[in-house]
Amino acid sequence: MYDAARRMIRHWLGRPAVALAAAFPNPLTIAWMRAICWIQLTTAELVAVTGAIRACPRCRLLVFGVGNDSPYWLAVNRDGTTLFLEHDLPWREAVAAEIGADPILTVAYGSRLDEWPEMIDQPSRLSMNLPPAVRDARWDVIVVDAPPGRQPSHPGRMQSIYESSRLVSPTGHVFVHDCHRPAERAYTDRFLGNRMTLVSDSRLRHYQSPTMPRLPGVPS
Ligand SMILES: C[S@@+](CC[C@H](N)C(=O)[O-])C[C@H]1O[C@@H](n2cnc3c(N)ncnc32)[C@H](O)[C@@H]1O
């Protein structure tokens, strides 16, 4: 009964809530939208990423993973370019029914979370086969909230964090979620540097490119 009511509220109010939050992004509108749309990122985290997007005219936004937040990222970055990278095909289809298939590109990960300690010293295993539309661009804002990395058999975020360090523009921002976990901490420390801000009271690390170490062979 409770679930049915929540689904009904989302069905009727989801689109207006996203439109309102995207038109007037502030903690109040974003908190309301988040509750209605069942978004996992916290309000403070959504506000932090929104600030980076809005600070960048015609922002090029790259998001690892689609989710209940995807309609909002497209709406708040309506004057820019937004692409999502997703490996889970059924989940991709579910979200594509809501936002269309065009902004979602399918990717594959070749890792398991329990391999993270050895993979960190094997850059050739961290590199991903990315579509030219992703590889050939430099991204102003990158959000890493995928792939899943809770269980040993999950892919883990080793490759998405590594690639974010290669894809971000020289003046861009990278946000990595779930940095309370050892793999996310180790890979962000190694590939994105140690000068970052933690979005208040959250698991989201925020990096800005000029503070990142340049890796050998990485275009700047
Ligand atoms: C952590 S979720 C993204 C959450 C989103 N940023 C939010 O705040 O709501 C990202 C990954 O979870 C995986 N996933 C699979 N099924 C899912 C589901 N039913 N809901 C959410 N994520 C799912 C997908 O592979 C996806 O790339």
C-alpha cells in the first residue's frame, strides 16, 4: 500500500519535480525532487554537483551509471552535453524508457572488486574500451557513481575512477561517490590526487583538475 502510493506520487509528480529543481536549483527544490524520484545521492551531494555544472557554460557532463537521478542531470544541464555510461543492459533499458536511449552509451568493465589491490599497479587492465564520443572529448564535470562495488563479485569502480582521471578537462571537476569504501579511497588517492574536498557530511569526494597529478602519457 505504502509502495503503491509512493509509485503513484512519483508517476504524477516526478517530471514537475525535476523541472522545478532544474529551473530553480536550491536545497529545497532538490530535496523535494530527490524524495519524489527516489534518488540515492543526498541533497548536499546533488547540490555540489549542480554547482559545478552551472559554473560551466555549455557544460560537458559525463556520468558513470544511470539511475533515478539521470532525468535531473539532463534537465539541469539542458544547455550542455550529457552522456551516461552503463554496463547493466536491463537497467539501461529501464532508464532509457524515461530519458530516451540516445544519451546512454553501453560500456563493459573487465574487473571484479576483489581484484582492486593488484589492479591498482596494472594501468593496462584499468583502461576501458570507450566509444569515440567519450574518449575524444574532454569533460568539464564527471560523476562516478557506478559500476556497483559493494560485493567481491561486483565490477568495482577501479576502471571508472582511472578513466575519469584521463577524461576530465584541465579545468574540470570529478565527483566520486562511496569514498567510505577502501577501493574508492585507494583509487581516488592514486589517480586523482590527495587534494580534494569532501562534500559535507557525505561519501562524495570532489576533485578539481589542477590539483590532480598528471599521469605519464595522459593528455592534459
Ligand atoms: C549506484 S546506481 C546510481 C544511483 C544514482 N546516482 C542515484 O543517486 O539515484 C548506479 C548503478 O547501479 C546499478 N543498478 C542496477 N540495478 C539498479 C537499480 N534497480 N537501481 C539503481 N541502480 C541499479 C547500475 O549498474 C548503475 O550503473
